[in-house]
Amino acid sequence: MAQTTISKSVFSEVGRILAIGDVHGNYAGLKRILTETGIVDKRGHWRARDTHLVQLGDILGRGGEPGKIFRLLRRLEQEAPEFGSRVHILLGNHEAMSISGLLVYNTLEEFQDLADESWLDDGAKRKGPDKAAELAAEKRAAARPLDAKYGKRLEMLGAREFRAALSPFGKVGSWLLGHDSAVSINGHLFVHGGLNRAHGCMPLETLNDRVRNELSDDGAPGMTRANVLRRDGPQWNREYTLKPDDGRKAELHEVLDYHRCRRMVVGHTPTSVIDPARAGRILPLYGDKLWCIDTGIGKTYGAHLSALSLERGALTPIYF
């Protein structure tokens, strides 16, 4: 049975970990990964015991069916504890941008996929005070102005409703804000982009709360987004993957030592960009200390399905 130690963001004694990188709306691809790795049964319900599933963020962005993925993962979150298991959905840069109202990389396909208001409650009808509160929040979010230049066009495409759903008080955004940016499991540090010295040498609970506050309209007065939208922040950091040198290696070791972790596992940067000769493959860097698992699962990137299994101290890339 998995046990929580030190903080709610640090876990130990977990039998198996399965990490999945950026999916960018590839619902069918994600279901195949979960089924063939034994996480879910043929009906899509959780079946794995003593297992932590880590999805490293960027569920949405660049097309696909993110609403269906959110709905699936939310249900699996609820089912996993019955098996002594847990689901970790980390916030990527595309979640951060969408919650912040930046729809730079979102598409009509995504807008339409999230148009179904029942996605979050798995088909149940909303009623009573909860429905009234949620509808009021959605109305508030929808009132936020769209980009002046493209506002009318985006409104016609359904962007206003999408933005409302992903806002901090929308039906998707409020749920996402209940999740972390980084977690430690069995001595492995999981984060979407990467943790450098400036953002990584602090307790994970502190970091996760800071990101949530920065993304939330209910953050402290005068709060600046010092973490979440910075190019070197946990959602965006590509220093380790695109600018490797001895200084980065030393910094990586410093962050890992701070958290008493052996390795860092990241997504965000497609491995085809890191090493074009190994496109679609999971890449270990810095002598096995950094594992890059964004192989391009999204259809935009070629639908290279993969996962990283961590069990009994062994790390095993899996491809489909």
C-alpha cells in the first residue's frame, strides 16, 4: 500500500509508477497506453493495484479531444484509491496558458470537444445550489473580454465558452487548480518542464501552492506570476534539455539533492527536438539523472505512443 510521507506532494513505497508525457488531445492514444500497460481494463476502468499514474501535463493544446481526456482522468482519480493507487495530473504550460486566458495554441476541435457541459460530472445532471454556483462562475468567466483583434471571430468559433470552462472559476479550470506542478514519488521528481535552482530549491508543497495562487484570481493582492509563465519556471523550463552543459548538470544535481531524489522526469520538450535521430523515443540525459518522456503522443507530433514504467528500481521505456 502506498504511503504519503513528508508532505502531500511526496510519496514513497509505491509498488509501480507509470509516467506519461504530453498527450495534446490524443484521447484514443492515451486509452491505448492505459489499456496495454494494465492501468485500466477493456471498459476503461481502473484495475492496477499499488500503482501511481503520473501524467506530466499538456493534456490540451494543438487540437484533439482534451475534454474527453479530462473526463477520463477525473474518473480514474476517483477509482484508483480503491486499488491502493493514485493518479497525479501535473500542470503543463498549456494548462497554465489556458487557465490564464491565453488561447494561442488552442483549436476549433478543442473548443467543440469541451462544449459538452456534462463532461466533468461523467454525465450526471447538475442541480441545486451546486449547479447555480457553477453556472454563475461560468457566466463570470465568459464575460472576460477576448483579444480585441480576433474577439468576434473567436466568439463565433466557441472560444468564449472554452475560455470560461478553463478559467480559474470554470468547470475545468477550477478542477485543474486542485492539481500539482511537481511531485516526488519513490525518489523520482516529476515536473512538466523542469525545476532549476531558482524554482526547485523549495518544498514541493510551497512551489505547488505558489503556482496555484498565481493562476487563481483569488491569489494574494499584488501577486505576480513569478513562476508559472516564466520561461525558466516549472511549466516552461527547457534549460536542461536544450542548453546542456556542466553548469546545468551541477544545477540538476543540486535540485535533486535538495529533494533527496535520484532522478527528474520531464515532458514539455519533444525528444525529436532534443535529438532528431531519436525522434519518438524516451531519452535519458546527464548520466541517467534526467529522463525526457515527451515523445510526441499528440497527433500533431506524429502520435508516437509511449510511457515510462518505474518498478523495483528499474526504469523501462514502453512503446506502442
